[in-house]
Amino acid sequence: MSSNNNRYDDEFKASAVKMVIEKGRPISAVAKDLGVSEPALRRWIKASTEPEDAASKKLAELEAENKRLKKELDDAKDTVEVLKKSVAIFIKPQK
């Protein structure tokens, strides 16, 4: 026997969410037309938008970390170049 949480399949939920988000229909009207509760429809809408927000946040965090690591790498490369030049000066034969 299936639980109440799985009463509606993902396709049904997605089409209900689409009616509200893309077509601009009121939640109450869509819920009534489909025979679902308004709180359930609100949860579906929230669940459908949260992953995008979480993904966007994660992407922004990764981009910031990437930028920081690139700067750190550039600084390390600059340090290596300075050290190479200073080693060349010290090992040059003295006249």
C-alpha cells in the first residue's frame, strides 16, 4: 500500500506547479481544480524552486573558491619567479 506522500506522481506535481508558476494561476484555484490541498501545492512549489536556489548558491560558492584559488596560484607563481631570479643572482660567479 502506498503512503500519502506518494499519492501523486512527479509528473502530476510538476504540471500543477507549472500551472501556478508559468501560467500565473492562483494556488487556490489550481488546488481546487486538481483536488489537492493548498498546503500540498505550496510544498510542491517550494520543493521545485529550492533545488535551483541551492544549486545557484553552490555554484556561486564554487566560483568564489575558484577565483580565490586562481589568485593564490598566481601569487605562488610570482613567488617562484622571484626566487628563481634571486637564485640566479647568488649562483652567478663573482668577479
